Amino acid sequence: MKALKALLTLCIIAIIAPSCSYDLDDKTEGSILIEEPIITTDTTRLWVLTHKRYESPGIYLYNETTATVELKLNLPANLESPHALAFDGESLWVGGDAENESVYQLNPENGSVLSEIKNIKTEGIALLNDYLYYSNYKTITKIEKNGTLVEEISTKNSSYNIPDIAIYDNNLYYLRYSETEPVVKLKLSNKKESKIPIAESTGTYCLTVFNDEIVTITPFNEISRFNLKTGELISTNPTEIKGWITAIAPYYEL
């Protein structure tokens, strides 16, 4: 009798167990997992811009893991003072700080010019969806990618000018000349600003924000990474890139 009860119990468990282990959040079909399309990223690579008037000018695709340059692109011929760089997964955007400069959209494979937005003088470029943001002294301007003006944002904590900007998680970050709190977070939804103190900030001139990290370049062309919330230094690594690095941008694939 006990053996019969044990057999019945095992049969019931065998029937119930598969249904109990099924997770409604698992997107499965039979035993095959159905994966949704995702944006893949590679945080070990950076686009690096070096100035035209110094050693080794150009745009580099730099691999931090192997400490090697994977690709070097020439700068647009008419770009006089390269200071601004951004990447949207499909195109590079580069700008300058001289008079009568333009913002150029480039093919990231060969550096060819795809489009040009004229009469923009800037030291920083950032991208969000179909919009381009650029800094000019104490103002950040939002335009469409064809150059149409959308909005001008007056900053509250900038110094003489804004050396670089970045956008991450719908927040804009900009640099200012300060040794103690050089990075300012600007919420795009309400324009509220808050300062971010980062450790060992001497010489910070360009930045990007990616993977919950603030990334900057030291005067010795080293890549420094800081915790986005605390400002704590995570790492500093040398690069093999020569010349004056004026802007950086994360590399990723859509």
C-alpha cells in the first residue's frame, strides 16, 4: 500500500513540476530561448581626436584592452582647430574652435565627409536621438542634425567656456575649469544642475560618460575612469597616442 502511494506521489510530482518551473518572464518557445534585439557595446574602445597643429593629427579608434590603434582617419581638410567629437553608432561628428568652422558628419570606416553643418564654432559635441548638442562659451545649443536650431541652454555653473560635453542616460554632462568639481550634470528634463567632484582632476580637458563612468584624458594622454556617482578614481592607463588629445567618444555598435 505504501509502495502504491509512493508511486502515485511520484506521478503527481512529475506532472506538476514542469508547470511550476515555467517562468512567465522567460521568452521561450519549446526549449529554445528567444532573444530580443539588443544594443551591443564595447567599452574597451574609444574614438580619440588629436589636434591638427600638433604631432600625429587625426581620429583614432583606440583599443584600451590591447593598448593599440585599430584605425586612424584623416581630419576634414577645412577643419582648422579640432576640439569636438561624438559618435552615434553609425557616423562620427567632429567640430572645431576656429572662426568659420563647421561640424562634419564622417564615415567611420574611411573618414569621408557625409554632411556639413556650417558656421558652428565649438569645443564639445554630444548626440541624443536625432539631435546634436554643442557647447559655445557658457551656452549649450541643441540643433537637428541638418542644422535647424531647436533650443539654447544657458548654463549656471560654467566658467569662461565649456571645454567638452557628453550625454548619458538623458543627462548632459559638461566640463568647467575647476580642480575640485570639474564636471557638472545637467538634467535635460528640467535643466537642473549639480556638480560632480572627481578625484585627481588636474588637467581634465575632454570627457565622455559611458557605462556609469566618467572618462577623461590626462595631460600625458592617459585614460582615466571615474565612478559616475561618487567621482572616485577607478583606473588610469597610458596610451600610445601622440599629440594633443582634444576630444574622446565611446565606440559601440548598434
